Amino acid sequence: MKHAKTATQNACKLCNPLGACLAFRGIESCVPFLHGSQGCATYIRRYLISHYKEPIDIASSNFHEETAVFGGSYNLKIGLKNVSDQYKPQVIGVATTCLSETIGDDVPGILREYKKEFKNGTPMPILIHASTPSYQGSHIDGFHAAVRATVKTLAEKGEEQSLINLFPNMVSPADLRYLKEIFADFKAPLMLLPDYSQTMDGGPWGEYHRIPPGGTPASAIVSAGSASASIEFGSTLEASKSAAGYLEETFNVPRYHLCLPIGIKESDKFFSLLETLTGKARPEKYEDERRRLIDAYADGHKYVFEKKVILYGEEDLVVAMTAFLSEIGMTPLLCASGGKSGLLKKRIMELIPNMEELGIKVREGVDFVDIEDEAKVLKPDFLIGNSKGYTMSRKNDIPLLRLGFPIHDRFGGQRMHHLGYRGTQELFDRIVNTVIEQRQNASSIGYTYM
Amino acid sequence: MEQITILEGRQKQIFEKKNGVTQPDIACDTSSLSGSVSQRACVFCGSRVVLYPVADAIHLVHGPIGCAAYTWDIRGAVSSGPELHRLSFSTDLQEMDVIYGGEKKLYHSLIELIEQYKPKAAFIYSTCIVGLIGDDIEAVCKKVAKETGIPVLPVHSEGFKGTKKDGYKAACHALMKLIGTGSIDEISKYSINILGEFNLAGEAWIIRKYYEKMGIEVVSTLTGDGRIDAVRRAHGATLNVVQCSGSMTWLAKEMEEKYGIPYIRVSYFGIEDMSKSLYDVAKHFPDRPDIMDAAKQVVSEEVKTLYPSLQKFKKALTGKKAAIYVGGAFKTFSLIKALRSIGMSVVLAGSQTGNKDDYARLKEMCDEGTVIVDDSNPVELSKFILEKEADLLIGGVKERPIAFKLGIGFCDHNHERKIPLAGFIGMYNFALEVYQSVMSPVWQFAPRKGGTL
């Protein structure tokens, strides 16, 4: 069957504004605000809710025909005023959409006017603007754009502090909590951005919160400019698009750029960097985690060796997972992403110089029908990626190990660890269990010890 | 507790029933207030909802990737055969397309997809920026239709050009182009179309079976388990039976005007309205008293088994309070009755898209003290849920976390549901779901029940 190539079928990416909304959600007392049609905000809310199971209010400037003709200035201002009145936020994170970008609204200019026109009355929130046209890049670009815009709006130069900025990339609330725990155990002051560990995975409410508690306070972000260093995860994230890149360029805060720490080698790099930056040895607890992980690798190695998988998702996650899989002897036959940084192959090759020899194929800008076509030929043992691979997993009877975002068809995606020794342990256990389950199901005997 | 106030621009869309006090009509049918976090979506969403279940057509979203990605396999609308509706197709417009136009990309996308999937028709949804960059969708559709020999129907669903309701209309407009193009030979005089039934979790099949038991021919279901050929023949039916009135009344009216087919409004939720929807159809065929007899037979058989099975739930739920916030107002009426039949009262009722008549009727139906809202938002919903001490919220995915955060039960009555809630069996499922959520012991830990924070 000839496959249609022009259209994107079953996309392996989401649009730019979604990432921005999630990132803004990681700032304390912040309401994400989409400058565009009502549908963008509603669809993105629904999509995020299905993963995080948390209320997520995203405001919209609610474009109408006349707005599209005469510009979105009026709607944006009224919207900001209404959000200020109803939510009383300290910060409003305004992200654009394809609509407002196409009509060419000067959002920074409108925000300046708003501050002048509405300075009396309601307390003025901090207004952040991220440019996130949906016709460029994917959700991960929106995420980074929002983080960079936040830092750009807030960070100031001050007396240098021992503070470390950490820009963790789009990771789970559980990962964020783990990162905070690590810094606390190192007794190292941390500015983590974004931090939606509580806003997107919090406890019950006794009363309604307009904005859920948690997130990085604006005051903490201000000091990002005087931090001693920035650590930024994400192999394909370039300095020119990143928050740490901006801080280095503007305030000479050194940028340490790492792969998402998944697997022992990449986690070691992260912990070594922390040791260097803090001048302290890693706490024993993490040595223990590492030792247990190495022990688990030994216990489970035979199940996973030379298992073939197809890996897909955001490029940075794919690179990090490739690093991890290669150290346990698994082969990602295909490393695929809907993203298109132009760097995916290069980064994987840096990690695994003999990738071509091993038969590792890298493809950017693909959709799930492309991946499915590859799967039919490559015949992997299983798929690793987000929930959206389920359709092809079911159709082709290839098991799917779920990780990352979104997890729409399993419980607890927001509490899943991926990073560091702890996250790697969790992933390794799940991978081994996937193999065991497959073997057990395929066995005619039905062994009760595997 | 912090006092939550209502935005000035929203006050006219909220109403509390107080007997003996004359109150103005609720304001509705307006566009959402900028910045108010409406639970509504956009024009595109309205069109997508209506046409989504047509299973042997391709649904191509012309625009950047988001609109298609967020609606991929989003609904519980099932098909007995082809499943093209569960795939997501997008022209995935990039910056260069926005500058130079997306017509070529649309054309090639269509030609290739039609070749690959061999659909019976194609629906092309315009999204926001298509309305701005000026692509001539009509021309591309005509060209592709001519080359491929299948209907290629533009759906003018630019997100900002109105509300969700305008999207319904754009979808109905596309359907009207198909209706009347198929053969209506051999269609019985005792026939209906089922409109506004989307076959969520197989609900259309349940309803269809009741009508068939009565000796009624169902020509076409619009659009649940939908097929292009069946849509083409819809003008051969004698009567249109319209559920989900918000989305399909326009189509029913058009069909009445063009083909002289009368329509009635029904609802399949709850014993009372479900039974009425069978009787009302039977009444339309007075020359055939056997149809009414068969309807009575269906109702009596179903109720005989259903009624006793509900008593356990009623006993447990009596005195509990519910809040309802759903898409269409017509569903709210049925839900109020259905909840009363299991002992529950309604303290908050509202919809995204109700009209003046809907709200007038709602006002009449509701108990003293009930709050009625149009196009509400999370802050308001939460305020009233807490103030009125609701035990249950009925809504969709976006409302669910509000209920669970505040520690109350929730019943998903939106298009994503996986359990049929329509029909007599649906009433059982509904009562069971409400019971399982409201009576769960987990709420003992919720702060509102005295749990610690």
C-alpha cells in the first residue's frame, strides 16, 4: 500500500502553546493565558488534564471575527483584566497561537500599553510573553520558549550567590520532586524552573484555589541572574533558545548543558557536576541508589540483552533513553521524534559512535504512521514512548512500554520517575518486567518463577 | 474561606431560583468573556464533534498540528465497521505554508490520503489561520472531488468565527450537501432518522434496537456509527428524531424545509425521557396502532427489569445533591429527572450552549435555591459546588478534576465516556456510576468531610 506522505497522520508531536502552558504552570501564582481562539485553551486543558488529573485553568483572549480583523489588542487587555480580577495572580504567562502570530499582534507592545492603562485599581501582575506560533516546531519548543521568556522578564543581576539554576526540561512532577530532593540533600540552594511538581500533582483541597499552590516564586527567578551556575538538561536544546543560554549571554552565569540524566553514565555526569559546583561529595543515599541500580542491572541483564526496541518522543528524551538502553545492551532500532531540531542524529552519534554499525536508525519529523511502517520492517520486541503509540502497538501486536508525556491510557504518569539513579531503576524494572511478561504470556507451560 | 466573587461581565449569566421573586432572564447565546476560562471550545470543536463518528470518511484538519493532535481518537464514538474516524489527519501547516498559502499541501494531502484509505468521502476542516491566509478550500475540494469521484466537503470551522454552535451549523451544512444524493427506493413509510446521537459506547445501537422492535425502519443515524451512503439516503425517512438539539436542530429544520420531513425533540437519558422518545415516535404513526403497542411492550419489558435494580442505588443516594454542567441544556433536563428518580436533588444546573428557551424551562424545572449558569468556568463551578454542598458533579473531562480536588463524586457525561448512559440499560449504568462515585469510602479523607489537609 502506498502511504500518503504529505499529510501528517497520527502526529507524534503537539503544538507549541501546549508546552508554554505547562511551563507557565510551574511558576508560583501564575495563570497561563493563550492569545488566540477559545478552542486552543480548552483543548490544551483537556489534553493536560487527561495526563495530570489536576485542574488546569488556562485563560484565553477568545478571538472573534472582528478581533482577527482589527487585532487582538482589546481582547488581550480585557482578558488580562478579567484574569487579574478573578484569579488575582502574581504572574500571567501570555503565549501566542497561530492566530495571533499570523495577524501580527505586537504582544509586547500591547502588554506595555496594558500596564500603563490599567496601573490603577487591581494590583498589576508580572506579565510574561512567549512567542509560540503553532506552525513552528512542536510543544517542546513552546516549553523552552516560555522558560526562556520567564527568565528574560524576571532575572536580574545581583551579587553572585551560591545558587544553582536548574532548567530540567519537560519532565514529570515526580522527577521534579526528585531533583529538589537531590539539591536539598546536597544542601545546595536551587532555583528550579519550571516547577510544576505540586501544581500538576498536588493534594486535595479544602477550599477552591483559583491557582493551585506550588511553583517557583517570581522572587526566586529574579535571582537567577546572580546564580553561580545554570544546569540545563536536553541534548538538542541550543543555547540560543534556552534560559541558561540567555543567562550566560546576559549575566555571565555559566551554562552547564547535560543530557537528561537517564542511565548510570548520564546520571554520573549530573552528580559529578553537582559535586564540582557545590564542592561537596554526593550524599551516601545516592551512592546507595547507584549501587542498587548496578546490582539490578546484573540481576536483570539477561532479560534485556540484545532486545530490540523502537523509541519515540521528544528528541531530548529519545537521546537520553538511547544512552540508557545502550548501557544495558538493548538496541533502539529506530530513534524517532515528531520534533525537528536537526540535531537528533548528531547527539545520538556522540553517545554511540558506532550507531550505524549497530543498525540504529534516527528519524526526525515523523508521525506514527511513519513509525508503524518502520515497525513492520524492523520487528522490534517492543515500543518505548508515550501513550500515543498505543494504536500502532495494538494493531501490530507489539507491546508498548509507556513513559514521558502524555500517558492517557494508564494511571500515574505524573508520578513516574525517569531521571537519575532512582528514575533509571524504575525504568529498568519496568523494562525487565515487560520482557518477563511477554515470555510468560508466550510460554505454553506458564512458569510461575521467571 | 476566601470569598469568591463573580466577574462583572458574567453576572447576567448566573441565576439563583428564588420563589416569589421575579428575576430577569438569564443571558446566554453570547460569546465567552475574554479571560474568563470558559469550559467551551471553538467553532472547529463544534464541527468536529458532529462529524467525528462518520467512520468511512477521512477527516482532514487543514491547519497547524494542534487542532488535529488534540482531537485524535478523542471520543467514545464506536463503529461497527470501518474506523477511519479514529485516525488523525492534518496538513500540519508550517511557517512557509502560512506565508505562501496551504492550497497545494491540502491538494496533495487529499489526493494521497484518498488513494491510501479509499474513503467514501472526505471532510476538510478549516482552522483559524486558514481563515486568515485566504486558502480557497472550496476550489481545492471541487478539484479533488472531480479527480477522485468522491464527495470532498469543506467544513468552514475557523475557530474564531463564532462559538461552538456555529461549528455545529458548519458541520450540518456539510451533511446537507450529502443528504439527497442517495436512492430512497424501498424505504418504508414507517421510518425515521436518528439525529444528534453519536454512538458513544454503542448508545446508537441500543436506541436503534428499540425502534426496530417497534417496527420502525431507521434510515440513518446522524452521525453515530455513521456511513456516507446512509447519510445520502436520509431524506427518505418520514420523521427526524432529534437528540442533542443544540447540534442538530439546524439540520432538522433544513430537512423540514427542503424535504418536508417533520422533526421531534427527544432525549434518551433516564426512564421518563427514554420512554417518551419511543411513545412520541409511535404517536407520529397513528395509522399503525401496533407501533404504539410495541413501544409500550418495549418500555414495560425494560422497566420491569430496570426498576427493581435501581432501588439499591436509590436507597443509598436519597437526599444526596448533584451539580450538573454539560454541553447542551437539553441533556440537563433529562439528568434532573434521572437524578430525581434515584432520590437525588439538583443544586446547580448549567450548560455551555443553552438558549433562552432552555434556561426558561430549566428555571421552571429546578427546585428552590438551585443555581443556574450559562457558559460557566472552574472558579464559579467550584464556588457553587462548595456553597451548595454538592455530593456529585456531572460533566466532562475538564470538570472532573474540579470534583475530585474538592472531594466529591463525579460522573462523566461527555463524549469521551466508555459506558453507555442512554437507553434503559444506560439508566442502570448511570445510576451505578453515580452510586459508585458518591458512595465511595475514599471521600472520608477529603478535607470537606473533615479529612486533614
